[in-house]
Amino acid sequence: MKTVRKKQRHVADAQLAAMVIAMRLPVMAMESMTDKAGRPEANRAVSEKVAAAMDGVVQAQLSVMNSAATFWLDVMSGKSPTSLVNAAVSKATRAALKPGRKTLRANYKRLVPGA
């Protein structure tokens, strides 16, 4: 059941990303045809991605450090080192993707017409 929800979340994120791109492109196209200084939507698109990527890296590192701090205690309590490493990688991956998902949803809400 858990893997079904994960797959649905990935599909929903991919669909949401496509919608955000579709809503953002006309705005960026209009910016490119004007002499508007700074091109706010284009700058925002790039800066949000950089910020989300950096935040994701930090979150992943914190997750790995937390897993490393408890690794030997978990091994001594009888847990398999292999399963602990797999769990650490999964947690770090989820932590790294979370800021990007948050930004994606915020962009969708901001760009939806009439909202």
C-alpha cells in the first residue's frame, strides 16, 4: 500500500510540474518581448530552483548525519547494518526532495488563474 501512494505522489508531482511549466512559459514569453528590467518571473524561476536545491542538499546531509549518529546504537540493538543503510538512503532522498516539492506546490498555487 505504501509503494502505491509513493508512485501516486511521484505521478502527481510530475503532473504538477508540467502544469507549472505550462503556466509559467507564457509569462516568461511576455517578459522576453518587453524591455522590463530584471525579468521577475525568469529570475524567480531560477532562484527558486537554486534555493530548493541547496535546501535539499542541507536537509539530506542532516538526515545522513542523524542516521550516522544512531547507526552503531541500532547495530548493537540487533538491527541489520544493510537495512539501516538502506533506510538512511531513503530518508536522505525524501529529505532532499521535500523542499522542491514545497516550492512546486507554492508555484502552482501562485500561478493558477483566479486563485
